Amino acid sequence: MNNQNSQRGFSLIELIIAMTVTIVIAGIASSLVAQSFRMRSREDARSDAIADAQRALNIVSREIANSGFGLIDNGLVPEDTGPGSIRFRSDLNRYTRDSSGNLVSGAGFVSEADEDIKYAMYHDDVANRHYLVRFDVNLGGREGTTVLANRLDTFSLQYYGSDGTELDVVTDPLNSSLAWKIRITVGVSLPAQGVPGSPGYQPESTINLISDVVLRNASQITY
């Protein structure tokens, strides 16, 4: 007796249906992967930018808070101080003495490193980059110049008197000598990821970090 096994493959219609289903599933999967990558890219950029901005803000806040230390005024230099830059002085070793009880070299003068500092944003329009630069006036030149952050897009300062009133240092730079508190704002702009309507599209956004700093000797100053 002869046994014959009949085998039949997919029909053309079944094959087309299977291919269509496979393509649809692959398209959905690729969209989800693209969305995931764009969200991850944005979050990585966001984390790096915030970390850079926070580090810069902490350093600037700490140093500005010492403005006027060991001096008879708030330490701000009016001609170099405004809404986009600030220069401040402090006599950091004013009360520092050696083992014999003598004042250390430079005490009583704003002449040492870290005692005369200027912060400002530098804009490189060619490379479209922005840098927050710290300049130590007493060191000068390249030795005194430090790029503190290269991910910041904005750096702004507001000045307030002891009564909480904001001081206009643009119209009258000498108002900076009356400053009791300074509000520092650093901003980071994140570019858009993808195009509107595409999977995982992330629109452009801006992150601002703010720090309020009371000058070191503000409570000791009387006018």
C-alpha cells in the first residue's frame, strides 16, 4: 500500500497578509525605539546641562557671598557691575595671622588671588557657544581666566537694597554700592529633538536656576 503525504505551502494571499502584519509591527516597534532614543537623548542633555549650571551657580553664589568681607563697603565695583556681569572684592585674609600672631602678607589689602573677581558671559557667535568666565583681576591674563561653565545660555543678576527694593544699576551704576542682596539666574536652553508630529518629538525648552545671595558684610554696613 502506497502512502502519499500531501504538503501545501502558503498561498500568495496568506503570504501578503503575513508580510503586511510583519511590516506594521516593525513600523510600530521602530517608532517606539525612535521615541525612546529621543527621550533618552533629551534627558541626558537635560541632566548634563543642569549639572553644569548647578555647579557654576554654587561656585558663583559662594564667592559673591564673600563680597565686601574685611572691607567697609559691599565690595561691588560699580563700573564693572551690571545685569550681565559682576565684579566684587573681598579681603579674605583680613583677619588671618601666622603662628606668631602677625597678620599674613596682603592682609588689609585686596591684592591676593581670589580677592578681586569678575564674572561675565562670553559669546562665541561663530561656534554658537556661550561660556561663563571667571576672571581673577589680581592674577590677570590667561592665568586669571577660567571657563566656569560652557553649557549656559544666559547669566543675569538683579540687585536689591536692604528694604527689598530692586536697584536700577543700568541707569545709575552707583546703585550697586547700595546692594544688600543679589539674585543670580543661570539659564540653559535645550534644542528640539525631532520634528513636530514625529515619534518622540521633544520641543525646545529652557531651564532656569536661581540663587539669592546676601552679601557677606551687608548686616554690618550702615549708610
